[in-house]
Amino acid sequence: MSYTVNVIEEKCVGCSICSRICPTGTLKINKETKKAYNSGVYCDNAWGCLYACPTKALEIVEVR
Ligand code: SF4
């Protein structure tokens, strides 16, 4: 089983902290919506983003 991170858009304020600390480039910021999104790149499950996000807008989800 493998896991990645999902962005809860309603909670994201687009601060970009998650995208800056993500070691694999999984999390990016959409320039139009100013929200983080999962780019589909392999997530190595470091989970630094979960702890760093100030609004708790990230959650762990299973990859299907
Ligand atoms: S750290 Fe949280 S609030 Fe900031 S861009 Fe990432 S998901 Fe959005």
C-alpha cells in the first residue's frame, strides 16, 4: 500500500510552505487558484508538509 497527500482546498490559503519543503516536488502551487495541489509526482511520505501547513489543509490518502 502506498500513500500520498491530498489538499483540502477550502482550507488552503496558498502560503506555499508545503511546496517549498516538499523533497520530491509532489506539492505545487496553482498560479491561478493560488492553492496547493498534488502534481502526481511520487510522494516519499516525509510528511513535513502536514506538520508545516498552518491551516491543516493537508491529509494523507492512499494511492489507488
Ligand atoms: S502549507 Fe497548507 S495553506 Fe500553505 S499552500 Fe500548503 S496546503 Fe495551502
